[in-house]
Amino acid sequence: GLNNPSYLCVSPNGKNVYAVNETAEQSEVNALLFNKTKGELKFINKVSSGGDGPCFVDIDSTGNWVAVANYKGGTLSIMKTNTDGSLNEPVQTIEHQGYGVNVVRQSKPHVHCTVFSPDQKFLFSNDLGTDKVYAYKFNPKNEKPLDEENVLTTEVEDGSGPRHLAFHPNKKFVYVINELKGNVIAYAYNDGKLTALQTIESDNTGIKEDKGSADIHITPNGQYLYTTNRAKANDISIYGVQSDGRLRLIGHQSTNGVHPRNFAIDPTGKFLLVANRDSNNIVVFTIIKATGFLEANGQVINVEKPVCIKMTDLK
């Protein structure tokens, strides 16, 4: 009964799931109770996302705070959870300002992700519309937990369109996938600050007007990094992660589907599951440990318009 639940996250204890309704009107965040034994979800409540078109949601390590990115509204919001997993209305909504050089895609801010840093000291937010990565200091003790006065911002190349990001397990590096330029930027990370190390291609189709890089994840051991590319590519880029944080392109693997918007790597680092939205399937790949290459293992889950995959421990 949810209206276009495009992205979700799971609470640290695995008891709750939070899903955004990616709609232009009545944009909301839903709180759900997850029954691990039966594999069932039960609706608890819903609140405003604080802007139009929410496309991303994350939860902090305590399970007490949920942050949402509103793509169309150009805002991000943060809200508190209750002991039963239900949500309260946002305690803080921040509206970004500005625009980019791409007049079609960057006429205004488009907040595309909200990610808590591993040390829980910052909330990172990629803005596709303004070509900036924002780092807000996060203090859950404050009435408004995000510091709007001392924001750390990192500008990317004009027209890049930063979409998602991933922290290295060692917490020393951050990787940003740029949707419009179809590339990845590797950064050194230190207390909220990003220092660029390298920019490397993700989408290699050679069609400048038709890039569609989407998601980015790194294996639990930090050895390999993967990105998805939509549009004409419909593939996964495979990188080896070097000791200095820079990436080495290993190759590309077809997703065996169309429009791979999101994917996930299982906690063991053995499998990669990719959601192909427009071909209505989730394809399971085995990660070859010695090389990082992907091998379709024959498992395909047929499901209508899959756009987000999350995993949780059933214990």
C-alpha cells in the first residue's frame, strides 16, 4: 500500500525498515516493523519527508535518527525515531541553494543522498544540482542536530552531478559516483574533510549526453569497488582499491538487465546483487575473490521495478 517506495534502510537492530515515497506530492517517509521469522513487514506510521521527491534514506548507528534526501525539493531532513520504531515529524529541514551548468538537469539543487559518516560525527549529502558534497556536523544532543553554520563543502567539476558515495571500511577514503559525467572521484577522508586523489571513468560508452552512473559500493574487506551505469551501458564497473586509496579499473560486467539503479554486496563479500529496474529482475553475481570479476551464478529474482536492495541479519 506504499506509494512508490523507491529507497529504504534497515535499523541497526534489524527490527524496523524505513522507506521513502518518491512522489512529487505527499512526499513521505514510512516506518515499518520487520518480522525476521516470518519475513513480513507491517506499517507503523508515516511522516513528511520535508520536501518533494525523496530518493534516499539513512539511519544512524543508534537507530534514533533518520535522514532523508529530497531530490526534487532540493532539501534534506532529519527526524527522530521512537522506541517502537515509529517516526516523528522532521526536527530540521535544510534547503540547498544554487544551480549547475547543465541547464536540463541542474537548474536547481537536487539532493541525492544523506549518509552518516562511520564515526557518526557528520551527515554527508551529495547535491547533483549544485555539484557539491556537503558535510554537516551531527550532534544528536542538540535540538537541531545538524550544524548549518559550519558546513564543510567540497565542489566537484562543473556538470558532474554527484549522486551517491561510499566510505572505505578503513574510514580513510570516500568515493563519490557522478551521474552526469559518468565517473568516480576518490578522496582522502579526515574528520569531515575530503581531499581529492583521483577521478576515474565509470561509464565508458563514450556518449557524453547519455551518462547514467548510479550506485557505488565497496567490498567489506575494502579490496574491490563497484559502480552501476544505466543509459546505454547497463553494466557494472569493477575496480581494485589500492593501498593509497586510488582505484584501478579492472573491467566491466553486463548486469544482464536494463537500468541498474541500485545494487548490494552481501556482508560476506561473496555475492553482488543488482536491481535492474526496467527489466524487472534482480541478478545475483558471485564475486571472484582473486580478481574482483563478477560471474552470474544463475540466480535471478523476478520482481516488478526493483530499485533498492538492502540486507539484514536474520539472527
